[in-house]
Amino acid sequence: MDHKRQIYRNRRVALLKHMRATTGGGLALIPTAPEVARNRDSHFPYRHDSYFYYVSGFPEPEAVVALVAAEDGDRHLLFCREKNPEREVWDGFRYGPDAAREVFGFDAAHPLGEMDSVLADLCCDRPALYTPLGLLPAWDRKVTDLINEVRGRARTGVAPPEHIVDVRQSLDAMRLVKDAHEQALMRRAAGISSAAHRRAMATTRPGWFEYQVEAELAHEFLRSGAQAVAYPSIVAGGPNACVLHYRDNSRQLQDGELLLIDAGCEYQGYASDITRTFPVNGRFSAPQKDVYELVLAAQAACIAAIQPGGEFHDYHRAAERVLAQGFIDLGLCQGTLDEVLESGSYKQFYMHRAGHWLGMDVHDAGLYQTRGESIRLSPGMVLTVEPGAYIRPADNVPEAFWNIGVRIEDDLLVTVSGSENLTQATPRTVAAVEEACRRD
């Protein structure tokens, strides 16, 4: 069995082991995402469900993984579309059950049309059914029908599963720590996105529209082999940089403004997530530089706080302290550091958390705290570090700072000794950013 195929099988084995440990075994059913119509005769580009892909590596729609943990041995099953030469002329290659079983390392693969009858047999007398609950309405109905089918066989001496468990809870813990294969993919995604941000810095000019910069990002993503954006790119000039999830990307960029770009590609199912802020004309003004260097200092404090064994929330607390003190120093907040933190007045200019998990999803699977206690960091976890400052016009804000929005975001892999910045190649200091924006 080749290395990649073994990776996915090992994940299924780990899930089966967890099922045995928690409920004594059972049946796990994990569907992929449905295709979604965009308009009358067109679909959105297909993107698999992350949980399904994590345990299968199978890229096609209309598929379900079934895992059986039983006394007579474990089984790895796949249900997928049959080969169909006529449809392949129109829509492209399909593996079909026979090839899918071999290529993706399943014990057996069945046509999707046989799924209902096979699953009804598999579901009988299992201690638990593990499946995503509330994810897809059509799948919830199918699960309900399956349970009722088994209940209808009660006179034959069989019973439905005693417990219904959301399989995502088990897989979230697995997905939180990235293996070497995942880390390599995320490094590649980060490298592509870093190059895209450098391209944007080098090409942007006053008078461009935000969508023209977005096009430069998309060009770099696609030419380097990324399959899609990890999320809709934010290209926010001037006052738009103070809108956290700005999406229009339609404004014309003006000389003297800052441009905030929050953009990352998805590479072979794994996301990157980078934010950089730079001057449209290539040179920071004095107030822009002051705010930028404050955010940069906050990010440095965050990165220093990311250590194995430390609490996830530690680096957000570090960002709050540095930013709050900086806002006091700039005359944006009044009082001592403790007073500003206690009152929350700094939240006028910094209102979000310092980061999130990153992986197959841009806001990836995994808890941030359990039973009121912060999750502890461990090697293999990947998170974003993204403090910011957003200064909108207000009576209590000096006009020189109006419409300055800055966010600096990198992707950090927790290591045994600290962290590795996967997006380090993206210009970050004032000098490096201005050099990347230099107009020859």
C-alpha cells in the first residue's frame, strides 16, 4: 500500500480504535458534501466535506465512508458512484467502486445504489452509530430512515444502535494535531499564498481598483497549483480596512491610503491564511507607521507566547496588553493599562480574537477550551496569529488616525521548542514591506 493511501487508512484505524474505547465498537457513517447548484444549469466548483476527505482522500461527490468496529474484525467500506462512460464524457473521470477500493485502500467498495440495503444490515445490533448530526438535512433524514428500518426488523431479533454519537467530536481531536503529511501540504499552501501577497505588494498602484489586486492574488494562486481560495479574499483599501470581513473589493485605491489584504489559497484540501497591510503608494505616513509598528509588536508578543504546554488563550492576552498600552501611548485610550483592560475601552480599536485553528478548514476543527479550561498547545497544532488595529473616525480619535486599519496575520505550527512561522516569507517589518512595494 502506497504511503498516501496508508495515511488515510491509519486515520480510519485510529477512529475505529476510539470507537472501541468509548462505546465498545459500532458503525461510523461519514458522507461527503453534496454538489450545489449555482444557477439554472451550472454548479459551484465542487469541494469535498473535510471530515469525509480526512478519512478517505476520495475527491468525488456522492460518496459515504462506512467503518465497522465489530467482534469479528474491523471493516473499511466506501460507497460511491458507478463508472459511467457516457457521463464521464460530459463531467470527467469517475473512479467507480472497483478502482476506488484499490486506489484508496478500502476493504470493499459498493455502488451508491446499494447503500441503503447494505447499511441496514450493517446497522443491526451495533452499540453505537457515529455520524455527523445536523450537518446536512438530507443526510439526517437518511440516518432517521436507517434507524427506523432497523427498528422495523425487531421481530427478527435485531435492534438499532443504543447510542447515536456525533463523529465530528472524535475526528476534531484527531484533526487538531497535524501529521507530517498535513504539515507538508500546509507549508506548500503557505508558500503559494506568501508569493501572492508579495505579488500584490509589487504591483499595486494608486488608482487601481481593489478587484484588480484581487486578480493578482488569484493569478498567483492558480499558476502555482492551488485549487481554490481558502476563503473569499479581502482586499480592503482606506476606510474598508476597518471592516473586518469586507467583501465587495470594488473601491478605487487612493494615494496615501493603506491596503489591507486578507487572502490565502487552498492546496490539496489544506488552507493558508495571511493578512498584510501596506501603503498604496509604497511609503507609510508617520501615523500609519505608528499604528503598524504597534500591531507588529503585538504579533511578536503573540508569537513569543506560543509554546508547547501553554494555553491557547495566552497569546490573545498578550495581544490585548500590547495593543491596549499602545493605544494609551497614541492618545486613543485614556487611563492606566489595567484600567483600559478592565473597562474594555481598547475594544473600540481591537475587537476580535488573536487567532484560530487552521487546517483543512480556514477556521479549523478543534475546541478552544473544555470545562472552562483553555486547550493546551502541543506540537503539530497549527494556528493563526492576527492582532489588528481598526481606527474609525470618531470624536475621541485624532483625525490623523482616521481610517487606519492594520492587521498582520501569519500561520504558526507549534513545535517541540516553540513554533515555526509557515508564512515567514511574506514581508512583515516596515522596511521589508516598503521594499516589497518599491516602485522602480
